[in-house]
Amino acid sequence: MPQFKESYLERYKILLGDELEIFKEAILKPLPISIRINTIKISKEAFLKRAEERKWKLQQVPFFEDGLIFKERVYALGNTLEHFLGYIYMQEVASMIPPIALNPNENESVLDMAAAPGSKTTQMAAMMNNKGIILANEKQRDRLPALRMNLQRCGVINTAICHKDGINLSKMELQFDKILLDAPCSGTGAIMKSPSTLNTWSERTSINMSTIQKGLIKSAYQILKPKGVLVYSTCSLEPEEDELVIDYAVNKFGFKVEKFDLKDFKLREGINFWNGKELNPEVKNSRRVYPQDNGTEGFFIAKLRKM
């Protein structure tokens, strides 16, 4: 059983108050299995017919037509024919939110700044009807094979792969209508999948990660077209990696943070005060996803408009 550090509990008591105990319970529960139907390869109707034949019991992700949750545990889903054929992508429910907030369409150029293994890239490709253009960038060489494999498996043809440090992408002199930055982070929202994160957690890690995240925000600003949209997300719940990064983006570059909500899914406002610092009022328009609210991973999402 992973142990909660006292300093970890102290900060989450500040964030959650009386909800701390139910939060602790939620992050130690196994996540339900969820998938996204890859409509590049199969229609929802055709997939549901196959699922019925397999006697899979599914429920709808409330805010996303192509997202489904298994009501019962299904084992070795990655070894099924549906997975190999690219009909489905195994994807956690909260992970589906950033592309929905970005809302790319087939007439746009889109950058996925930290793309591997490709869950959000393939989701955006399907949302764009496999048209327009996506540049899927990945810094880590050892993550590129998974990105290539998933793009190929899902039949994605509107996407090119780029292998660069996202901080240096501005040197390419490209401009994009929309950018998704699902930033590298400490992963404290995904403790259900990786309980060892509790043992390795430290405030210093989040502070170090925020330096990288701010560098990526700066690069994104430079290559985003005027009036373009940047969606910043992390699977971290640490304010240093979330609201404080957005506070930097707003104050440094003049981004506006746009509100968004989801159908039948609880989102909370970003916090506006942390560690003695009052944050820019725009930051409250960002969104937090807590595990105890929807039975999902913890996530942070902010929709930024370049002015």
C-alpha cells in the first residue's frame, strides 16, 4: 500500500478541505476501463453491433459521443481484434477532454506539442475527419515508435511526425491555428494507474516541471496565429504545474482564458490563490477534474486565446 507523505496531505488539505478523505479513497480505487471509438475506421453503430455480439456492457461517456466506459472489467482488451484493427483506442475518460476543449476542425492546422503515444493526436484526427493537418511532435526518441504505430493502426493520414524539443519549435517558423500542449508533468492526477507516484512525490519536482512547462507555453505562443487557441493540460493536480503556469501565460503573453463546460461531467474552477500569491482573475476560467467527482483520473485543462 503506497504511503501518503505528510507534506502531500497538507497541501491537498488546503486544496480540498473536508473532501481530503474522499479524495484519498478515490485515488486508490482502480479506474474503470474506457475506450474511444475510432470513427476513421468504423462507425459508432457498426462498433456497437460488434460490442453487442461480444456481450460487452458499455455506457456512454456523457460529454463525448465516441467515448464509452465498460460497466464490467474486461481483460486483455489490447489483444482483441477490434484493437488490432484500430476500431478502438483505449483511453481514460479525462484524457478525452483536452481535444474537445480545443475543438479542431478539418480546415485548420493543428500542432500536438507532446504527442506520444498518440491518444489525443488520433482523437483530433478523427474529429477533423482525417483532413486538415496535424503536426505531432515528440521530444523523446524512445516514444516515437508507439506514436507511429498508433497513427498507422488508427488509419490517420492527416498527420506528420516531428522529433524536436517543443521549446525549440518556434525556430521552424511555422504558424498554427490551434495547439494542444498536453504537457509533461509529475502525474499526480494519475495515481490510480501509478501508485508509486505517491512515494516519489515532492514539491520540488513540480517546481522543476513548471520551468519546462513555461518554456513550452512560450514556444506555443510564438507559433500560434493571432486569435488562435492553445489548450494546455496536465494529468497533475499540483498548482505549480497548473494554475501558476496559466498565471504566467496570462501575465507574460496576454492570453485570455476561456471558460468551457461539459455535459453531465463535473469540472471545477481553477484556484486563484496559492502559497501566499493571488493569481490573475483569468486563471479561474481554467478547469480542474478531481477523481472523486467523476470516477476518473485527475486532470487540469485551460483553454487559452491568443490576443
